[in-house]
Amino acid sequence: MGSVRSTSELQSRALLAGGVPAVEEVRNGIHAIALAMPAMQPTYAYSYAILAGGSSRDVHIVDAGLDTDANWETFCAAIEALDRHVTDIVSVTVTHLHFDHTGLANRIREASGARVRMHGDEAAAIRAGLQFSAGHDVGDKFSEWGVPAAERAALLEIANSRADFGSSVVVDDELRDGQILDFGEHRARVIHTPGHTTGHICLALLGENAVFTGDHVLPGINPGIALGGRRSPDPLGEYYASLERLEPYADAEALPGHGFRFSPLGARCAEIRAHHEARTAQAAQQLAETPNLPVWELASRLTWTGGWDALPVVSRVSALAQTDMHAARVATVSAAE
Ligand SMILES: [Zn+2]
Ligand SMILES: [Zn+2]
């Protein structure tokens, strides 16, 4: 399969330089438009414009970046440069409910009447308001996790400040796994990949050996897990199952939500899984030595960059949520044995 490599010098160079890549044609008639995420990590998100081709002027969009006036200008200029108008857009397919992917969807919809499409589970999560509460929904877990009372106030403040990952996007059509989307001269299969969020989808371009991976598989970043919607009792297990759903596309090029496009997809899936499994193995060892170790204690015994004691409060919230997932994974695996 080979190791993971960037397939776009333009994109990876821009990332390294701290900039935003220029529009790039990634397949015939498919253009990656990077939209800035000022003062955030990652620093930009991709919106992909697919020209229907032939005699049609239709444009289909996959993901819609972050909603800022500057991005709207960048986006409209990019569409004009492709000799199309925003009013030519007929669909906006969004990989998941996070605000850096849904961003411009409402504006595009208002300007063009384009239909906005997301997986049904994502639409349901939005209806339930879960997109606003699922960032690090940990406040009510602190006693269960054995967090010392003196630590709770600072952690809770961080948890609340990071809870808002969502947006109020209007969804016209609900997608389901296996559905084929017609983009004119291109077609794509919907692959439901729950994990990062409950209704996350990837889109496999038929006959192109390329997959839009959203935030399910990213280069250089291990995507966060369980950041929206219903929470699985075993979030890591659910995420691994979704990595396995991409096995038929192991040799494909990934067209991700952030960073740079890369290949082969399967190698990156394996890297991400190995990263998590190493930490689950650490957790399993600690829990074998001390059964029922509270999450707070367990977290302090796992390996974190710079060590647990040096970990800033802002990172501890995420670290606790991750530790909880590893403990859940250990419990699920041992129950299955
Ligand atoms: Zn996301
Ligand atoms: Zn994202």
C-alpha cells in the first residue's frame, strides 16, 4: 500500500507556509476551494465545486467552509473564475454538521435555491440541537470520572467554551448510506462513517479512485471522535468500523476537509487507528493492574505530549474525554472475549 504522501504540492506547501492554498482542479471539473478559518486550528477548510459538465451549467458543492463575509467573497470569486455563477449551484452536500463545513450552505441556498443535503442522522442531531452541546459534553461526567472538586470549575469553563461546534444549517434532503449522488459527469456513493460525528459521510467518486473524506480521515491530524450527535457506548469501536468501511478504497486518493489531499487513503486509516490503539493498550494495562480506576486517575497514567502534569487545562478536557473513550473500548473488548 505504501506510506502516506501528499498528492498536491500546492496544498501542502500552503499549509506549511501558514497560508491558504489557491483553488486547484483535483479531477476533471472538480475544484478544491480553500476557505480560511482565522485564528483557528486547522487554519482552513475545503469546499469542493463540481461542474456538471457537458452542456450543463450546473454546479454541485461538497462542504461549504466557515461562514464569514471574506469567505463568501472568496467562494463567489472562485465560482466566477470557473465561468459559473453562484446561482448555477444546484446542490450542497455537507459531510457533517460542524460549522467549518456547513458555513456558507445557507447563503448558497438563499442565493441559488440549491438543495442542502446531509445524512439523516446529522439532520436528526441538528433537529435535536445536539450540534451545539456535543463538543466536549463532559460537565455532567466529572463526578463519575473522579475529577477532584478543586479542578472542576476550571475544566467546566473550558468544556462550555468549546461546546459550540454546530451551526443552524437548513437541510433539504436527508442522505442514506449507499445512495448514489448524480453530479452530472461525475457520480459519488454515500458512505456513512459515524465516529467524528454520528451522521458523518464520505463520498466515493465513482471511477475516479478518489474519496471526499470530510473530517473522518485527515492528513497530519487525528480527527476528534464523538464530537456531535448521539454518543456511542464505544466511540472508538464505532470509529474503527467506519475506517473499515473505507477498505474498498484503500488505494484511493483522499480529498479531505482540511490540510492537503493525499494517497493512499488506506495507509492513513491504518496510521490513525494504530495511534489510538497504542493508547488503548496503555489503558488496558493500567486497568488490568487497577480495575475500576477512575478516568481522572487513568488519564494521569497515560502518555501525553509533555506529560499529564504539564498538560494545560484546555487540553485536559479533551484528554479526559479521550481517556473515557479508551476505558470504554477496553470494557467493550474484554466483554467480547
Ligand atoms: Zn468536524
Ligand atoms: Zn472540520
